[in-house]
Amino acid sequence: MHVLRARSAATALTAAAAALTLAAGAATAATAAPTPPPPPGSAHMGMGVAAHDGVGGLPPAAPRAVQTEGVDVSSHQGNVNWPALWSSGVKWAYVKATEGTTYKNPSFAQQYNGSYNVGMIRGAYHFALPDNSSGAAQAAYFAGNGGGWSRDGRTLPGALDIEWNPYGAQCYGKTQAQMVAWIRDFLTTYRARTGRDAVLYTATSWWKTCTGNYAGFAATNPLWVARYNTTVGELPAGWGTYTMWQYTSTGPVVGDHNRFNGALDRVRALANG
């Protein structure tokens, strides 16, 4: 009888150990499972900067050269408290309008009109998906869905947000030459549709990797560079200076804060073309 009990206890212990082993294996498998990509349409300016380039300190609160504070927003900020931003010294804003050829920011009206109504100079941006459709198709979609331009002194030219792919391979499966061609296609079409050269938003490290540090757009397209650190750092080839700098994703009210490289009259000059 004692032998049978001992055998039963040993069997129970063996089963418990096996269950623990299976549970540990399942936990390990769950931990090792890749993180799913974000939902379509959720991409926004700078969402890959911290992960790929890291985060340093903030730039000096009082820069040596005159600069003008701005923000960029998308649907993940929802309804923005524009009066609070205006009171804090923010004078310009860019609002995500589109992504690819199917997504439109559902908060666009509140954000685009709200920034304008408090007195800001504002513009719209497009999150590029070069593996989704042609540059021309995306530029046309952008220009027709919030990315247009008018010479009212308060509307900035549209911006092309070209950076790490949040949904897959960082260069969207394109060679450097193919990426340059895609960007050129977008910029040429946008200019034909609006009469303005689009602003180019990117990070230097992504630009080097995915375009081979191409310098050919610097003569026509203002540079908006992303770097979360105390200085703007190295710029992409061709640009001797930057027009805008996204310097943090953790600023007050909306997170993404920027500096325009000049006084408010220079922001207005860019708006006027």
C-alpha cells in the first residue's frame, strides 16, 4: 500500500513538473513573439526617431539664434488645446492630413482650423508609404485632401514625412535609387498641383540608409529634420542649414515640438512663397 502511494505521489509530481515546463515554454514563446505592427493610419511624424536614433537632452531654452516654436499633430492627439499652445508661445503648426492613398486624419478639421483660429500659421503633412503606391498618386491624394496651399499668409506648403516604415522594412523594400525616384515623383507632382515646393521631413540616419544621402532636393525643398537631442546634429547631404527641427516628442500639451530656424516673419515668408 505504501509503495502504491509513493508511486502515485511520484506520478503527480512528474505531471506537475511537466505542466510547469509547458507553461514556461508557452511564456517564453509569448515573450519571443514579434510585436505586431501598428494599425493602418496610425503613423505620425517622428514615431521611429527615438527607437532608431535615441533620445538625448533638450536644446537650450534660449537659443543663440532667433527661432520660432511650432508643433506637429496627428489623429493620436485628438482634439488639441490650441489656446494653451498659443499662450505658451507656439506660433505655427503642421497637421497630418493623409497617409498612403486611403487614409485621412479624422481629427484634421479640428486641428487644422483650430490652429488657424487662434492665430497660428499652419500647414498639412503627408505620411509617405512608398511601398503602397506611386509618389505621384500619393501627392495627388494629399493635395486633394487637405494638403493644398493658398497665398493667404497663414498657410505653409505641404510637407512630405518620409522616415522609417512603422509597418515593415525601414526602406519600404526599395533600393536607394528607387527611393529617390519615388520622392522625386511625389515632389514633382505636388509642385504641379499646388505651385509650391513641398517641405521634406526626415531624419539624417534614415536619409543616409534609404536614399544613399542623396543631395539633389536641397536646392528646392526646405528641410525639416528630426533629432531629439541638444543640437540638430549632422544634416542630410546638400542642405547647409535646416528650416525646421523636430527636437522632442515629449513637449507640453501635444508632445511633438519643433523650432523654425528664424523669427516669425520668416515663417510667414515661407507661407507666402
